[in-house]
Amino acid sequence: MGDLNLAIRKNRTANVTVTISYQGLPVAHQEIIIKQKNHKFLFGSSWSESTLSLVNGELSGKDKELAELLNERFLFLFNQVTLPFYWARFEPQCGQPQTQRILNAAHWYVDHGCVVKGHPLCWHTLTPEWLLSMNNQEILQAQFDRIQRDVSDFAGLIDQWDVVNEAVIMPIFDRYDNGITRLCRDLGRIKLIRTMFDTARSINPKATLLLNDFDVSPAYDILIEGCLAAGVQIDVIGIQTHMHQGYWGTERTQRVLERFERFNLPIHLTENSIVSGHLMPPEIIDLNDYQVSEWPSTADGEQRQAQEVVLHYKTLLAHPFVQAITWWDLSDGRWLNAPAGLLRKDHSRKPAYDELSKLIKGEWWLSPTRMKTDASGKSVFNGFLGEYELLLEHQKFTFSVQEKGETSISIIL
Amino acid sequence: MGDLNLAIRKNRTANVTVTISYQGLPVAHQEIIIKQKNHKFLFGSSWSESTLSLVNGELSGKDKELAELLNERFLFLFNQVTLPFYWARFEPQCGQPQTQRILNAAHWYVDHGCVVKGHPLCWHTLTPEWLLSMNNQEILQAQFDRIQRDVSDFAGLIDQWDVVNEAVIMPIFDRYDNGITRLCRDLGRIKLIRTMFDTARSINPKATLLLNDFDVSPAYDILIEGCLAAGVQIDVIGIQTHMHQGYWGTERTQRVLERFERFNLPIHLTENSIVSGHLMPPEIIDLNDYQVSEWPSTADGEQRQAQEVVLHYKTLLAHPFVQAITWWDLSDGRWLNAPAGLLRKDHSRKPAYDELSKLIKGEWWLSPTRMKTDASGKSVFNGFLGEYELLLEHQKFTFSVQEKGETSISIIL
């Protein structure tokens, strides 16, 4: 753990020298307060259904209070959210997308300081039924149209997309017929990925485009190598971890990360789950096969989960290529009905939430700190990369620390 | 089985109309004999050590007789051989390759009508120790030199090469340090494959170049897709089957073949083993870990093996993309000391050898057949693609049947 903490400080912090001057002269021996406003690192979570309802004015009474509590706990910890664009749900009737409802949510998250990611643009799961009556050329056109419409509608609010999800399994997925598996069988993985990335980028050239997969076998890194060798521009490698069958541990996590280091690309851990109840049996291959009506969170499980969450976040922060971690989901009882939340179903805090708070808003965070400039107007502090605010009497200045190591900030009154 | 037999006849045979004429007139009502001389399909096996010794004049007495028996049984069944170019054995001392010994063997096989394949040019196993003292640039140069030397020395005799072997596992292989894993980690799989293929092709542009792997997971087909998308010219997809842990069966074999169909490339089943003794335990991952001093062939096992070998060959012949099957090894007690031979250690025939003979030189073969031309000088027969000989009184003509379906051959006396 000591090694991880050292690596985190090395990779995630800067020694910041703030110099304050007034009319060319140092502001010496001046009391100031510096406090952190945001992390550069993206600490994210998946959307909450109740948040979608709340921001669309669909809630009242107890439900509204609960949703507000959840939002408060979301915003305390996170600065990134993943919003759902599952095609079957986003556009259940061809030509009738629920754009406005998700736009309202995107606005709300952006207004509250969050980076918003759209997930996913092309995936073989949760595809609309109405694709099935089309031929492959029509499916491809519908997929193009969908990407063009949604990337365009959300540009500026959503500039980060999981473009293709789970391409490794996409063409061999055989649980049920669907339009995208058909398409991927036809085009092959690389051509499909190239096509979808090119389409998304043409609409929003500023967007950060991810390839995302749960497969962390050599198949995935070979696929990335193939895409890059073929000239497909992938901005970020997305890796899911969904550890319902048990936490990977530091060593396995590091081995997985090592596999992708050679591409010299940022890595986002896009979907992370650790349960605070019993583990899903190891013989389950497709996690979706595990259907339970009850999957309780237990006191012991919550203790274990808290330790594992801390180790997981530290392991990931310690790796210089990792830029984002998205927790899946914030509260219990969402995907797979799993106790994978940092909050229980009633949104009460589990130990994992509190331990993560101690890191994200504690050990890795600069709370308001009183300092004094020296004779040359300088103050020095060590802090995590992100946004900062400096208070000098009644004046407020903001600055950004983006690069690790030694950084100088100059403030002119 | 009926379906397989039908598919085999459909994909592997032609209806041949032979027309014989003399000075522009049909040779009518003429008795002729037609017989098959060779298969177009490549029925191969790995080399035998005793053959290498024999053709290099190293054997005498009983050993020589045994080697001759083995050769006779090899040549009765097979028209292709894989010769060993394992770098550590081929060039144990840097700069002292055993070229002449293998050249003598290549000559012998070619003189006896066999297509010869070299195996492999680049592999992380059986690499010479002397690579370990080099840096990666020097290893790459040594690998270039090796390919250039060997492909050049054997051109005309060996025009078929397993260029890169087992690239899927190559960079993550961690059982022991070796020069090629280092190189592959450095270059990545696709760049390594491209480099080795380009080098081999530049020396022998006529050569058929294979990528070969035992990994039949999506990782391998994604690797091939990546290579092709990056413009690497792979002539043939090589698939190993080594079924020491049990015969795959028709369905799994067909599923594996289906995975590679979309590339529209010929497929060679490069290394096939089915044991006639107990099966290797399923928990073994790397087959090389199973080290036994005795692994007997049993009567029951030989019956089972014979049935499985027949089904395996029929399944493969039935698939139109498959162009070659190489048995590994002809006699028991070679790789892994396994009873995977079609012959026992004393080179006596197992049922599998006899059953395979009944196919390759029986059901799939035109033995000398007496026919009579009709009034227009024509004879019609259905035969497997390959080389044929026609006898007309004391004259002998040869012809080749290369395309399935309807074919016409014209013989002018």
C-alpha cells in the first residue's frame, strides 16, 4: 500500500508555487486561503434513474427527497457521470428518441460541474427490435443516423463517448439475434469500429472517443493493436471490471493495465463493481445469467467491499495512464440487482462510500488551507491535479493545476 | 456422416471428360486405363527423425530397415511433409546452421513427390540461447538474417513456410526468457508479423506464407483481421489442433473453421494429433507441462482413434477452404511421448492408419480403372482433384484435374 500511495503522489500531484503580485511588486506576508474545487482525475459513476426523473420534474414527495439525497451524495464524490444511450431504450420506436429527457439530465450534470459521457453508441445488446426487419445496409444506415443525431444533439454537453462497446464478443454473440451482431459479422470488428469512430468524429471533432470492453484477454489488446495498425484513431481505451465474482486484487489489475500500456493511450476504467454481499458463483460466464430476486448487502460484505474499493482506487490512481474510474452503480439494486452500490437501496452510506470520501475529498484533496506568502509573495503547497480557488481577503481567484511535478502559478491583483 | 461425404464429393471431385483424338479424329471405342497419381489436397505429416538420419546416410542394419519401413508407410499415405527449422536446433551455435542435413531431407521428400513446408521461421519456443546476450535490435537483425538465409537456401525445394508461429501468446509468454518474446513485446504482434512476412516474401516471392497458431479463440481471428486490415499479406491461415485432451468432434471443428471463413483465405490444419491411449487431463493448459515416461497405446484407444481420425479428416475435407491436413506425428512416442501416431513405435500400422489409407488411397482415390472411349472418343469419370495417368496400349499420358465440377481433358495422340 505504501508503494501505491507513493506512486499516487508521484503521478497525481504537483508542487505548486503560487506567486502573488500587485503592480509588479510581490504581495509579501499576506494571509491567503487555498482550497481545491475539483479533481482533474475523473471520478465518475453511472447515472441514476431517479436523477433522470427528478431533473425532468417527474418526482414529488418522498421520492423527490430520496432522489435529492442521492444527487447530493453523487455530487459530493463524483465529477463525471455516464448517461445511458442504450438504443432500445433511447429510441424504442424508430424515429422517436427520448433526446429531451436525457438532454435535461446532461444539462443538470454539466451545471453541477460534471463531465458527461454517453454510453454507448454501438453495441449488440439493448438494440431496438425494429432493426431486425432491416437488411444489413439499412441497419448500417440506421446506426450512422443514430450516431450523427445523438452526437450532434449533445455536442458541448457530451464530448465523451463509448463509441463501440464490447466488440470482441460482438460478432460471435449468439444468445439472441440482433441487428448489430449481424452488422459486425458482415463488416468484421475493425471495419465496424473504424466506421463508427469516423462517423462520431466527423460530427464532433472535439469529442473523446472510447473503445470499451469487458474482455481483458489478449483478444482485446490484439483488437486495439489491429485498429491502431489500420489507422483507426482511438482516443481512450475503456476497460470494464465488473467484479461481481470477486475483487481482482492489485496484482491482477496491474497485469491487465500492463497489457495496454504499450499503446501509450489514456485508460478509463469505465464500469467498476464490487459487491458488498455474497459473490456471484464463479461458474457464471455471462454475468447477465445470474438472476436473483434478492441479493442482500451484509455487514461483513460492506467491510470487505470498503477495503477492496480503497485498494482498487489506489491501484488505479497509482497507474499513470489511468484517467478515469466510473463506479457502477452508486446505489444497490440496479444492474443485476447487485449490492454493488457505495450506497444501500435507501441511499444510506456504506463504509465504501465513506472510505472513498476520505480519499477523494480527504487524502487526495486540499481542504481550505490558510497560508502566508513569503517575502517574495510566494506560497508553496502540494496538491492533486485539478481546479483550485485562492481567497485573499475578499478577493477570489481560481487556477488550474494540470501537470504533475513542479508548477508555478502567478496571480496578479 | 452422409452430409460430410456429400460435401466432400461436392468440394473435392470433378466430373472429368477425357477426349482422345488422333489427327483431328476421335479415337473411338478404345480401351484405356486411368489411374490417379496424386492428390491436389495436401495430406501431410511431420518429419521423422529417422528419415533425416537415413537420407543423410547415418543409419545401418536394423535401424535402417525400420527407417525404410517408416518412409514406405509415409509415402503410401502422404504427399506433404513439414520439416523442422526450430532455431535452437537448426543453429545451436550462431553461424553454424545444419542446412545441409535438412537440405538432403528436403531433396529426398521432393524427389518422392512431396510438397515440403518449413516450420517455423519465427517462434518464441526453441529459440537459441545465444539470442539472450543481444539487445532487441540485434535479435531483430539475427531473425532477419535467419529468414533470409534459410528461405533462400531452400527456395525451390521449400516454397511453403510457417512464418510466424503462435503469435497470440508470443509477447505474453512468461515461462522463460527468450529473444523472440522480447522482440514481440517491443514490436507488437502485427508489426512483428508484418516484418517477418515481408522479409520471407522478399527472398522467395513464390512462397506460400502461413501464420500458424494453436489459439483458436477470438484472439487469433482478431489478430488475423488486424494483420489484413494493416495490409499484411497472409497467404494461408494455419490452425493447430493437437487434441491430446480429446477429439474436438465435428461440431467444434466446424465452429472453429467458421470463425476463419470470412477472411476468404485457404486454411491449413497444420498440426493434428489424436491419441490412441488415455487422454491428457483437461486441467493441463500448456500441453508441454504433461511429462510422462510411458503413455501407452491401447487396443480400445486405437479403435477410438481410428473412428475419430476418419471423422476428423472427413470434417475437414468437407470444408471448401481447407487445403491441407498435417498429422503430428506419424509414429508414437515423438512429441510429449504421446501415442498420437498412426503407427506404433515399431511402425506397425494402427487401425487409424488403415482407415485413413482406405480414404486417401481408397474412397478418395481412383485406382487403375479400365474404360472404353465412346464413338466420339470420350470417357467420363468422377475423381478427386489431383494428378492422373492415362494408359492407352503402351502409351502413357498424364493430366491434372485442378478444379471441381465439370472438367474437360483433351489428349492428342
